[in-house]
Amino acid sequence: MALDEDLISRMRAAAKNLTGITENQMMGGICFFHNGNMLGGCSAQKTGERQFMFRVGKDNEETALSRAGAIPVILGKRKMGGMVFVDEKLCDQNTLKSWLDLAMDFVGELPAK
């Protein structure tokens, strides 16, 4: 994975009104955190695929996967429950904000780290 400044800028813009947001470079991309808990991220694959990732929680996973462009996060052979990748082409700023809202429904309830 590689850093993608366009995706990072789009995620920053969508998250600009959220408090407690920090960023950390990891997993080859940038991850965004709310009060120390992973909220989501963005990356570009060597194949050229560009995507956002959201931590929606297991209770919201079915809802998330019913949305256009969402697929489960699979690292190696392990499915990461409660996490989804979303094709960046299907995320205008309003859609991106709605994904962050869904992720905040879960992450916003977690205790700060």
C-alpha cells in the first residue's frame, strides 16, 4: 500500500468537524483515530486500487456491507470483523461523511485510550 495524498485530503475534509481526531501512518496508508481508537483510513494499492477503510463495528457490519462498494477487510486469510473497505470512486464528500458517521456510531462509544 502507498500513501495517497488526494484520499488523505478527502478524509481530512470529511472529518474536519469531528473532535479528538488524530492520524498515524500504518499498514502502508494513513489511519485516522478518534480519542485513540481507530476510526478508518485510506490507501492506494500497488495495483492502482484506491480505497477507504472504516471501522464500523460488528453490529453495523451487515448495514455497512449492504452499501454500494463496501467489502469486508481481509488481511492475509483473516477477515477483520467490523471493518470494511470502500472503493473511493463511490465516495463523494457526502458519502464519505456518511461512512464516517457510521464508523463514529461505533468508535464514538469506545473509551478513550
